[in-house]
Amino acid sequence: MTEVAAGIQARRWLVGSAARTEPLRLYCFAHGGGTVAGFLRWQLPGVEVWGVQLPGRGSRLDEPAPEDMASLAAELAEQVRFGTPYAFFGHSFGALLAFEVTRSLRRAGRTLPVRLFASGYPAPDLPLTQEPIHQLPDADFLAAISRRYDAVPPEVLQNADLAAAVLPALRMDYRLLETHRHRAESPLPVPITALAGSDDLIGGEELRGWGRQCEFPVSVCLIPGGHFYLQAKQDRLLRTISAQLRPAVAGSARSC
């Protein structure tokens, strides 16, 4: 593949400013069925925020769904040069995907992120405790998501056209999530920060389990709120991210 073709491939995956103006980039992975739009409004000192755009949404709306989580992570890792230094932030489904992309990058011998922020998702080696829902009929599927996370607006549940617009990406991501099987590998040489809302179903022990996936003591942070605490308590979350990235930002600025 030529350098130009590789650049075009990479741009399918990324949403952000083309011109690098800060010493570090934070690449964000959305929750199941979500988009990266909210992340692009984040303001972090010394950090450019980019979104990772998956098939089935945004500019990639008409692209086919990936076969499974592993192939999605491997394809992303193969086609995108993230540049250095950089970090990953993923929420819920996005946390698991960011983790698997990091492992794919290690297998390929590529530069790894300086930190992985895993938000709203238990340690990936733990079995799923909830019944699979990705094969339910549309109405039941949306209702199940709403009960679990209070994440589907009533107007979507009550409007067939709105529901039809959000269903493909949601169902794709839940299929990838619920059919994924963790494969044991050696811990990553990447620090992990595990975050969740204090009122979420995910407990501290499930977050501390992320420590089994890295060579460093895991940093656990509970922020007031439910599964989508990152919307209600955005300022608190951004202060946490900024504090944990500050050493990398300072180090990168000195090396420029």
C-alpha cells in the first residue's frame, strides 16, 4: 500500500484536527452505538482530542459491520498510525475495544499509548454477567438497553423512524461485545486508569481487575453518577484525565 493510500485508510477511522498543535493526542472510543461528537468538545491542556470513527456511523454509515471484536481491533491497529505520544480513552464498549486495539498494536510491534483510560467497563477477563440481548427483536432490544443504562431517550423508543436510525450501530456493537471471548496474554506495559460512575453496576473490585492486564498498579477512580457519569460530571472527568496525562504532556513538550 502506498503512503497516500495508507493515509486515506487512516482518515476513515479518525475525526479531529489535521494539524498537530499540542504535544499529546488522546484518541477516544465511544460506547456501544455511540458517536465521537461529544469527545471532540473536550478541552484538555496540552492534549489534542480525536475520535475513533467505527463502521456504521457518521461518514462510515454505509460500511459493512465487522465480523468480530478481534478483527475490528486488528484492522484498526493495522491501518492507523496514531503518532507519538498518544493515549486511549474508551467508555463501556469503547473501553474493551481500546484495550483490544492496544493488544493488537503490541503484537504488531508498534508504539503503544502512554496510558489507557478504561471507563464504565469491568476487567476484560471477567465473564459477562448479563444475558445477551443483541438478537432480541428491535423493540425488546431497545427496551433492554434502556433498563440497563437509562440511555435510550423516550422519543427514540416511541418513534419508529428514530429507532431505525440508531438500531444498526447499537446492534452491531452489542453483537461484537457479547460474542467476544477474552484471550489471555501477558500484561501490557501500559498504565491503566479504570473509571466508573459511583452509582453504576460496576464495582471497585471489577475495576481493580484491570490491574491484571498491565504491568503497573491500576489507578481506580469512581466519579459521582451512573453509567454515563462522563456527561453529567464531565469537568470532574477531564480534571482526572488531565492530571494523569500531565507527566506525559510535560515530557513531550520538553522533547519538542
